[in-house]
Amino acid sequence: MLNTLAKYLFKWEIWVVLSGIVLILFLVLRKRTISKKDLIYKTARANGIPDRIAKYIVCQAAHETATAGAPFTSSLAIGSNNYFGMKEPGRGNQIGYKSNGYCIYAKPEDSVKDLITWYYAKGGLLNWITSVEQYAQFLKANNYFEDTIENYTTGLKYWYKYFYE
């Protein structure tokens, strides 16, 4: 009887330890997500992007870099500080290119600045955009992404709700 109880206790302890590890991983990832979100938002605002558009940029970065539902975790984001899937030719903020044509940046802020430079080339500050749908339409009209407009818009809406609602 004592042996059987010890086996269950041991299994219970394993679950407690595993639950603790999962909680710690969640908290670390959450902190990293919040800091990247804030970094991207602040960089956009510091470079003249209006509040509404800066929030859309955060959602765009989260959508472009999500791995298994976790934003800002793709290998391109982590290994190359490329949060928007920018390819060559870069807009002057990159430090090089990967063999597959993706830009490499010294720091995440440079990726945001490159995207902003692209915006200026495509239509300025985008003050006319008032919704996630319009933002996705602007990106699609300027050949920013290859996905369908429906899928991309759904992704942006998901991240907008996750971060701002």
C-alpha cells in the first residue's frame, strides 16, 4: 500500500515540476513578446508614424514572425532581426542579405525603419488608413505579401485583438 502511494506521489511531483516549467516558459515568452511589441511600436512612433498605424505595424510584425502562435519568434526575426520578411533590395537599413534574399538587420529597430522607408516610397504616412482591413489592402496593393487578402487580414485582426482589445 505504501509503495503504491509513493508511486502516485512521485507522479504528482513530476506534474507539479512540469507545470512550473511550463509556467516559467510562458512568463518568459510573454515578457519577451511585450518588450518586442513595445520596441516596434516605439520605433514606429519615433519615426513619425501615427499611433493607429504604429499599432498596425506591431500586428504586422507579430503576424509575419509568429511560430506556433507565439509572435516575434520566427528564425528570421531571431536570427536576422527581420520582423517583416523584408527582402532585397533593402532600403538602406540592412547590413546584408541571407542566401534566400531576406534582409539582415543589426537590430530590430532597423527592420522597422526599413519598413517605414518602404511606406514613404509607397504613399507617405498612410493617414488615410483607418482600419486593419484598409491597412491589409494597402499592403496587398503594393505587393507586400503573397498570401490572400482574407488570410492576411484575419492574421492582422487576430493580433490587433490580442494586443489592443
